[in-house]
Amino acid sequence: MKNKVTVVLLLMVIALITSACGGANDNDAAQTDDEAVEISWMTYPPFTPEYETMLKDQIAAFEDEHPNIKIDWITNDDAVQLTRQQLAAGAGPDVVYADGPMTLRRFASAGYLEPLTDQVDTYKWNDRFYDWALSTGYQDGELYGLPKSYESVVVWYNKDMFAENGWDIPTNLKELQSLNQTIQDEDIIPIAFGASDYRASNEWALTLMYNAYLGKDAMKDVISTEMKWNDDLVKEATQTWVDMWQNGDVSDKQSHAITNDDAWSLFNNGQAAMKIEGTWASNRVMGDAQNFDVGFFVMPALREGIEENIPLALGGSTGINANSEHKEEAIVFLDWLHDIEASEMEVKLGTFNPLVDLDIANVEDVAPITKDIFNEITSYMEKDQVGYASWTYWPPSANYYLWDNIEAVFIGQMSVDELLDQVQKEAEKDKEEGLLFEFE
Amino acid sequence: MSVAKHSKQHWKKSLFPWLLLAPSLLLLLFVVGGPIIGTIFLSFTDWDGIKAPSFVGLENFSRLIHDKTFYIALANNIKWMAIFLTIPVIMALIVALLISKIARGKLFYRTVTFIPYILSTVVTAKLWSLIYNPFSGVNTALEDWGLDFLAQSWIGDSAIALFSVAFADLWHFWGFLVVLFLMGMQQLDKSIEEAAVVEGAGRLRVFWHVTLPQLRPTLVLIYMLLIIWSFAAFDYVYIMTQGGPGKSTELLATYMYDLAIYNYQPGYASTVALTMGLFAGLVIIGFRFIQKKGWDV
């Protein structure tokens, strides 16, 4: 009884905190069928109409194959927060979407998710997924979720502008700095970046810079706290990014005063030559927003003696609610969402599920830029030159402190030393709470 | 009068109204009282929003005392309050006074001043974000007019970012104050004003010694609302700067939201929320105090 009262109180408080920013539910419930089992699945609203159509097609295809299961697809602007509240109250959707492995593991450690280890052999998930991706769903030796859509952060650039001015893609830090200066001399902003509407996006740039400067091995050591976050190497990486910002290379020192859309406008209008963003931005360069060719490149190694790498992340992870009344059916849907048929439907829109057999050459009507991204990431995976993106691997409190305060360093309110000393403390706290990523 | 009749009347007079009010009161208790109790409870826990909360005593309050960001946010809230207690109130009072003196077209001017208030917060905040855009907003116009020296990084410069965001809110909000003042002015006793004029008092003196004292209840109400709302300010900052650059526009509400949602610390966020509630409570107590002192509030 005491627990129930506690849960009710907690829910009311959370509802109060989130009410100002919560969106309305948008139920796209499947048709009710008395004989069919209904499985609920909550996600964020699709970010494009094409994506919505694709998801509806996926659901329709699944229901055709499994007439005994109906999917109640629910979208919400705060899907993960709402799921979190519902799970805390012993409710929540049958199929639980988390915005990455870290959230999935938090849910798992609280006992909200059903262990799926026994299903690994049944569905041959070990053969289907890349090892690095499937391993992110494990917590204390049990599998709690499947990995969804891998992604990275790259530098998008104006191919025409580069060609007209004879600029080359940089291969080291010196060349990058020199390129930035050359671009500035032409009264063009070297790198467009905007974070005023979503300050967490600062982690995209930090992910790129840290992986490029530290290299994958040192990055892994820092994440696991074997190397300290306030180590000289991390300080150098941070200072390199801060120097670039203070030199006016990044949105003319206004990245904190413009939104991400504003930054894309600078790029699309030819006012900026490059744009830092994730590979998900391929959707932005497939339309008619630009009247020039857009390319991308992987940030070069910014330090002598290390190989360049592409930082990898998972855009989502999905598990099964431990309180679901239809676990068996929910697992069938979970498996279907991650099989080759569903994944090929997603590839066209630039979403890549981490399946070993997913070959973009087998899929029709894929935009060239999407193919290029897919092939580039795959080639780096094959070469084992992959780094670690913040939103999948970094200690959560340390990562939060970093992106929350990097702008204070840009504008001189805080020093790099002060920033990283506190980040180290936050990482130690994360370690105490068992929130560090468990590398196998 | 029979005992039965007396008892029936007593029931009607004292218990029946409460019975009618009961559903609303119960709802109020549930909707308002529940979260308050929940917030107080959570402020003594380390709840991460996922696992069951553990009692940590006064640890969150001890952390709050040493939390630099809390003090920055508190200072920003006080600045925010100072802005709203002065600029929009003075603007609204002057404009309301002018409108009240107009014989024709009063409705037009009243509507014009009120129009921004009917725009949604998100629309207004996005509109002002466009205006403040350093690459395409008002700076471009200023440069075209040869007024480059006035161009600023309106929400990028930590020295002025808070004022820029507050100005956007103020632009949206001040028409509401105009309407409140106009309503207050309609209640004024015109004969006192006329008597003062007959006695030779100038316009300024009439305003200062006759009009303004009569508007005191309206002013007190406005000040009470503004002080409480200033401590709950959230939306403009969240949409336009999310507390940045650095912590220049961080407010208690945005800080609390970040802690609860991004940093998985709703336990500590509740402690911050509690301080906001305490400030609001102090304000109400303060106004009750001046009311008891005989002010017409």
C-alpha cells in the first residue's frame, strides 16, 4: 500500500514537471479485433511524412503476416519520458522504446524490462546483429533489448564550393585549421553549427572532436575511466575545439545564439562551407534545400600517431515491458521490427539497423547520399576504425555536464580545467552508480 | 421554531454549501495538494526517475546551498522580476492612461495593444528568435541603415541575453497589463479627479495624487502576480536559449527541468522546485501582511 501511494505521488509530481512541455497523445491505434492480441508500442512522432508512411507500412506488413496480433502504435513528443513514468507505475507499452542503450539499461536495472537472453538462439540474434551493437543491450549478463539504427557524426560540406575554390578535404589538424582560415578569408563561415534550441546538440561536436583527437583506444579508456576526463589529452582535445570556436570557425562565434535550423540555413545559402551533424541529416540533403552538391567526410585524426575513426552510436534500443500481458507476441513484433524486411524498408530513409546481412545494394530507390553514408560507415566497421559517440557510450552525468557547460567555456565564463575537473567528478559518480558503459 | 426545523436550517446554512463545494475541493486537493506533498517527499530522496527513491535526509538541501548554478538561476530570476516589475508596468500604465482619455477609437488602441497577448508563447518566442538571429534578423536591418554600432548578439552575448529574452516575453505580455489598468481606471471615482482639476491641480499632480492612489488595488494585484510569475518563468528561456549561453539565462524553472529530464535527478529537482514554492509562499505572506496593515488589496 505504501509503495502504491509513493508511486501515485511520484507520478503526479512528474506530470507537473513535464506538463508544460508535454505533447498530446496521437493514437494511431490499429483496428480493434476481438480475436487478435493488441500490442502497444510508443515512439516519438515520425520526423517526416515519409517516415510516418514507412512506419505505417511496417505495421501493416507485420499485421498481414501475423493476423493474430494488432499493433497499437502510440506517438508522443516526450515518448521516453512518458514511458519512464508509465513503467514506474507498473504500466507502459508492451514494446518499450528507449532513446539509446543507456536509457534501456537504466530501465533494465530498475527491473522494468523482460530478459531476452533465452530468445537469442530462438531468433538467431547473434548471427543477425553486429556484435558491438547487440552487446549494448546487455546488463549484468542478460539481454534486455535490441539495437535500433546506428549512426555517426560527420562533416557535411558544400562540394561545389570546395571544387570552385580548390579546397581539399583536410587530413589532419593543421590542414583543418588552415582550411578554416582560408574559408574565413573568403568571408565565408567555415563550419555551421547551432544549438540555441537544443543545447544537447553540443555533444555531436564534442563526440566528433574527442574521437578524432583521442583516437578510439584512448576514447575507450576515458569512457571506462581508466584515463581521467581531466587528463592532459582530453584537455588538449577540448582546447582544440574551444580554439576553433573562439577563432570564429564555428558559426562566427554564434553557435549558441542560433538554432540548428538556422545553421542549416547558413549552409544551404552558401554562407557556410561545412556543417557538423549526424548521419541522420542525410534527409536534409536529399530534397531541394540546396542548389549545390553536398558531400560528407569523416573528421580526420587530429593528432599524430592515431588512426582516424568514425564514432558510432545507436539511435535507439527496444525491449519488452516486464509487466506486459502479451510478452510472447510483443517479442514476435520486436523481432520483426529488427528483421531484414523491416530494416530494408527503413534504409531508404537513411536509417540503418545494425544487421550483418543488411546490404544497401539489395534495396531499390535509395538516394546516392544514403548509399554513400551506409558504405562509408560499413567500410570503417570492417576496418575496425570505429569510435564511441557520447549518447551511447559516455557516462551520462559526465556527458550532461560537458554539453551543458561547453558554451560557458566558449564565452570565457569557465576554463577548460574547471570544466574537465567537474566532468571527472561526475564520471566518478556515474561509476559509483554503475552507469559506465560495460565494454566486453 | 421546532428543533427539526432549526436543524434543517443549520444543515442548509453551514453544511450544504460545503457539500456542493466538496467535488471541487477534492479535485483541488488531488491536483494541487498531491504534487505539493509529492515534491516535498521527493526533495528528501535521491530519486532518478526510474528506480525506487531512497531517503537521503537533508543531502539535497546541503547540495543546494553549495550549488553555484542554483545561485546563478536565482539571481537571474531576481533580475527577471526586476525587469517585469518596472518596464511593462510603467509602459502599460502610461498607455492605459492615454487610452482612457481618448474619446474615439478606444477599442482600436485597446485591441492593438492586446494583440500580442493572444499569440501563443511558442509563436512569439520563435518570432523573436528570428528577430535576434545574428545573421538575418534585426542586425541586418541595422547594418543596412548604417547603424552597425547598434547591432548586437542579442541572445549570444551573456551580458544582454537575459534582457533580450525578457523583452520578448514583455512584448507579448504588456498588453494584458494595459487591460488590467484600463479595468482599474473604469472603477475610479471621477468626481475626485474633477474636484482636483477645479482646485487647479495640473495633470501630473492629478495623476500622482488622485489617480494612482485609487489604482493601488490593481497595482498590488499586478505586482503580486508578476512576482509569483517571475519565479515560475520558463517558456521563453526554454524556447529561445535553453538557459544559455553558459548559464546567462538559466532560471530556477529551466534548471529544475534540466535536472529532472536531462540529468535524471528529479529528486534534487524537487528540492529546487520547493525553493520556488517557498518564494511564492513568502510573496503571498507578504501581501497578506500588508493587507492586514490596512492596504486595500
